[in-house]
Amino acid sequence: MLGAFDYVRARSVEEACRLLAERDDAVILAGGTDLLVEVRNGLREPKLVIDVKAIDELARLDPSDEEWMIGAAVPLNRLAEHRAIRESVPALADAALSIGTYQLRNRATLVGNLCNASPAADAAPVLLTLDAKLSVAGPKDFRTIPIAEFFTGVKRTCLTDGEVVTDIRIPAPPQGLKTVFFKQQRIRGHDLAVVNVAGSYDPTAKTLKVAVGSCAPTPVLLEPTEATGSTAAIAERVVELAEGATSPISDVRASAEYRRAVLPVLLRRLVDRLLSERSGA
Ligand SMILES: Cc1cc2nc3c(=O)[nH]c(=O)nc-3n(C[C@H](O)[C@H](O)[C@H](O)COP(=O)(O)OP(=O)(O)OC[C@H]3O[C@@H](n4cnc5c(N)ncnc54)[C@H](O)[C@@H]3O)c2cc1C
């Protein structure tokens, strides 16, 4: 059962920040698909819920030449169906589409997925490999946070009192960028990730960026790898980096041993897929 709380539909980012800063029992609601589950399960007891879904400026989805902007109120289905996103960064559309059901994705947002800060958040690995940044409005100031600095622990971010994420920005993908997202889950259909991995390969810079989820307290971006040598050798470098950077645990979805066994398999497939059309490969 949901505990009682007041509900406000904010009309501006300023109003949302002011209300959030005024009370320490206030929370932001976007799609509510994480928040309301936690409230129903008694894990959180907000007394004021501030809905940001109706703030016009947060509904912007704007892939321009230099930078792509995804507003905090954009639902996952709208993102995944966006033609430029599907064509240029298919991994982002794939990750969005892997979250929950169609009905859920009509409400759930990309920003909510990040702010919830689950180690298994499906959008996080892709956005880490794309060098995304979060635009954040506070009661006094605006700031920009690189996604690699955003997660500080399980369900923890570096957001401070009264801060609201307004959008996510991604540098416009360079010509020929290849992106891939893989997710291992317990069942077909919708489920949280046992392990998720994402990668991007820039054929001009010849660099490979890989990130891993559900294998550490936060999603992890590995050190970028130079894509020189055989695909098999590159894959082994990535596997080695991942083994050094992760610390899988056992939970309801899988044992630590299973995660340790699956991770290299997914990473080898990921590297293979990313580099399959590499000239000279
Ligand atoms: C049945 C079901 C299946 C699911 N499947 C998956 C899955 O496969 N993969 C996966 O990764 N997740 C899954 N989820 C979790 C959830 O749907 C996603 O994380 C979703 O993207 C959350 O977005 P939201 O807009 O609903 O967030 P909300 O629930 O509205 O918010 C989540 C958290 O972020 C905060 N927040 C939201 N927006 C802002 C903002 N603009 N500024 C500051 N803080 C903010 C909220 O206060 C809250 O703490 C599932 C959930 C359910 C119920």
C-alpha cells in the first residue's frame, strides 16, 4: 500500500528545484516506475512528490549537429523510436527497448533510469561509452556532470539537495561510429540484467570504449582500448580490463560465479560485433 504524500505537478524547473530544496522529505517523480515501487515496498517514505513530467522544456529531444539533447521527461519509447537515434546509436535504442514493457516505457525515462542509480540500469553502460553528460539545475546554479562521475554507489549519485537533472547531452556521434548493447537476463521477455555490456567503436580514432553493468556497485566504464591487432587479442585485453574493474556479487538474479563466467563471453561477442567490419580485420 502507498503511504500518504502530497503531490505537486511542477510547471518549471525553478519551481521543482525550489520545492525540492525546501523540504528534505520531497522527491522528484518522472515516470515513477522506480520511485512508486520503492514507496509501495516501504523503502522510501516521501511526504512530497514533485512531478516533472509536465515541464515543457524537459520534453525536448533534439539531435543537432554538435550535441544531442534528451530531456528528463522524454519517455523511453519516444527515444527508442527516434529515427536519428536508431540509425546513429542503435545501442541506445536497444538498451531503452530492453527496459520493462511497452506500457512501462511510455512512462519511464532515460534520466529516471540514471537517477535511480541501480548497478543494473540498462541505459548506463551505453551512455558511459558515448561520453554523455547530465545537465543539472540547482536552487542557485546550473552544472554539468560527466556520466562517469555521476554514480557514487548502489542507488547513490552525486546530486545534492534541490538538484534536478534537466537533460542528458551526448556529443554528436562521429562518422561511422559503431555501437552495440548486450544484456544477459534470466528469462526471455522483460527482466533486469544479470550482466549488461555496451561498446562503441570509432573507426577514425580506432578506439574502443566498453562499459559493464550489474557487476559492481555502479556501472563501470573500462579504460579505452586502442583497436590495433587481431580482434581476438583486443577482446582479451577488454576481458582483462573488465576483470580488474568489476567485483560481481551474488543476488536474486545470479551468483557471483555465474556473472564472472558470463561477463567474458558477452565481452568477446561485443568486441567481435563492434570490429567485424573493421578494415583489415
Ligand atoms: C516491471 C518493471 C520492469 C523494469 N525493467 C527494467 C529493466 O529491464 N532495466 C532497467 O534498467 N530498469 C528497469 N526497471 C526500472 C525502471 O523502469 C527504469 O529505471 C526507468 O527508466 C526509471 O525511469 P522513471 O522515469 O520511471 O523514474 P522514476 O521512478 O520517476 O525516478 C527514479 C529515481 O530517479 C529520481 N529522478 C527521476 N527523474 C529525476 C530528475 N529529472 N532529476 C533528479 N532525480 C530524478 C527519482 O526521484 C527517483 O529516485 C523496471 C521497473 C519495473 C517496475
